[in-house]
Amino acid sequence: MTRRIVIVGAGIVGSSLAGALAGRDGCEVTVLDRSPAGRLYGSTGHAPGYVGVLGESPVLTDLARATVRIYRDLTDDDAAGGAPPDGGAGFEETGCLEVATSPAAYGTLRGRAARAAAAGLAARLVGPEEAAALAPRFVDAETAVAGLHFPGDGTARAGLLTAVQRRRAEAEGAEFADGAEVTGLEIRAGRAHGVWLADGTLVPADDTVLASGVWGPLLAARAGVQLPLTPVAHPYVYGGPRRERHPRGPFVRWPEHHVYARDHGDRDGIGTYDHELRPVAPADLGVRAEEPWPGEPFDGAVAAALALLPAAHRFAPAVRLNGVFSVTPDNMPLLGPFDGLPGLWSATAVWVTHAAGAAAALAEAMDGDEPGAGFAALSPDRFAGEPAGVLRRRALRHYNDIYAAG
């Protein structure tokens, strides 16, 4: 008997899930996305792409570990397929360097180093001079107190990895429908039976998966289900192109300042969470998870972030991106079945850091297998009965310290 699975959203999570499900006995997988072919209008299209393995909870560390394994495989597959050398692979193990500029922040790094050791992850505390040598364009040895280097972390080109996952899924029989806008869910007798498209077409399904990112709450609400995900605007800027390319350095984070920077190969980028909150109502979003640049408070926050760099390497933003992504009340993904509505599953609030591992775990759960320890803690129903306003306030509290959980 054929099991019809519809995935709403063809970003890195939805495409990874299609790759994990396609080819399984009896599965007919369809992925719907309103973006045109070759475009990624959701958060995948502008994700900074940091893949840090040490999570704030064991389940996130496990998902990140699994994600790195899959990304390495995808990168090898892409290289074997003759991908053009356009400045980087899908996943590169560049490492991550966390920088402390105060004694208190150094104490935090020491605690994280101990947690990494307990999790069996390589991590090494370094002095300010070595930190600056690891990332000379980003780290100022004069202001750094110490650094914590994670050599196994990396950076991802989310768009490229998504394309490889899609190719794999299509090769196994999955169908992708671009330009297909889902406007509602078909609910009968207390069960999800598919989705409705903007043109009035019903796409029937035995299982429907919301991998629709910041738009997920809208679809869930139309089915009478609460998806406690809060979209938030976030600034990221790029410098101008560099004349010479160098081997990519590590992803750099200043946790105490809520700032991070990435070497993109041909240019640098920097982002910050240290600004006045700008939540976004899902109903106000257009077709892109992106909004116009607001000026302040982002201009001032970006200027403060750039001031962390060595004076010689501070850059004037050439491109400003006001991207929108989602936060949850405990800073954890919403992954798994909706117990109160059979046939409906969530794969939302999942970062690129955990996307492939989360998709693999969800595919196991959908197949009736045990997806791994801690998976139940990610249930989209875990906040059932709590007031929406309270959940929203808890989620927003996490934004300025995005790597904290609980």
C-alpha cells in the first residue's frame, strides 16, 4: 500500500527530509514550495551557515553530529558530480573560534571547554595571540583575553547542500513542485488528510510535514493547532569583495557581545543579536523571509559589532541583509508529530546546524523506528496549554542570547 507523504517547504530541512524518506518501501514523497525553481525564499536562502557541534543540550549535540556526517557525504557527492569550483564546497570544516574579551567571558569559555571534553568533542583554549593568528581579520589580540577553538565545527553553503539533497531525493522518486503555494490543511474526522493549494487544488496525503519555517504558524493555526514559533528580524552585513582569496578561516563568535563573523572566501560577513528586538508577525511576511533594512537599531548594532574587529580589517557594509528566522520558547526545534492531530508533523525552527540530522531523526520516527535519545523533548506539542503570549515572551527572551537553551 502506498503511503503518500507531503512536505511543505523545500528549504534545507524539507529537502533533507525528502532525501531521507524517498526510496523507502511504499513511500510516495511530494515536496511543495511557493518559491520558483532554483530560488530559496525562506531562511535557508540567507542563513549564515554556522555548523557548531556542541549544543546547549545533548539532543542538539547529537543532531549536529549527525548533520556533519551527512553534510560531509553530500559535499563528497557534489564534488563527484562535477560541481563547478565556485569558491567553496557545500560543507567545510573550517573550525570555530569563540573569543572572550573579559575575565567573566573567559570563565564561560572554560566551562564550554569542559562540556566539550565531556561530550567527546575536540576543543582547545588558546591565548589572545594564537586566537588572532587563527583569525587575523576578525580577532584583535589587544582586546581578546582568550579563545576557544573547536576544530571540528564548520560552515555550510545551505543553498548548495539543499540542491544536492533535492537531486538525491528526485533520483529516488520524490517529486518537487515549485511555485506551489499551500494555503491550508485538509482536516477531516480529527486527522490531517493533505493540503490545499492557492489554485484550489487538494493534494491528498497520509502524512503532512510542515517544514515551512517562519510561515509554519500560519498553516498550523488554520488547522486549529498552535505552533509556538516567533519570527524575528536579524541583521547581517557583507563587506566588499576581496581581490585575493585565501583559505577560509574559522567561524568566529564573541558570545558575550552576541556577535559572530564568517569568512565567505571572497568577502567577510558579520551579524549581531545585540539590538532592540524586532519581532515579525507571520501574517505580515511576504513571500520572502526578509524585510527592508530599517536603519536603526540595526545600523548602530552593526557598527558596534564591526568595532570588535582589528582596526585595519573593519569594513564598510556593502550589502545589508535583514533576514527573518524563528525562535521558540526554549530555543529548541519543533520536531515530531502533533499528537492531537494525527497525520500532521512539524519540522520547524530547525537551524542549518541541525537540519540534516533532524530530518534523518524525523524520517525514522515517521517510519515507526526509535529516532534517538532526547527526540521526545523536541515535540511540537510540548508547550500545549500554555498561553500564546507567555510563550512568545519566552521565545523573544532567547533571541539576544540565541545559543542558550532552557
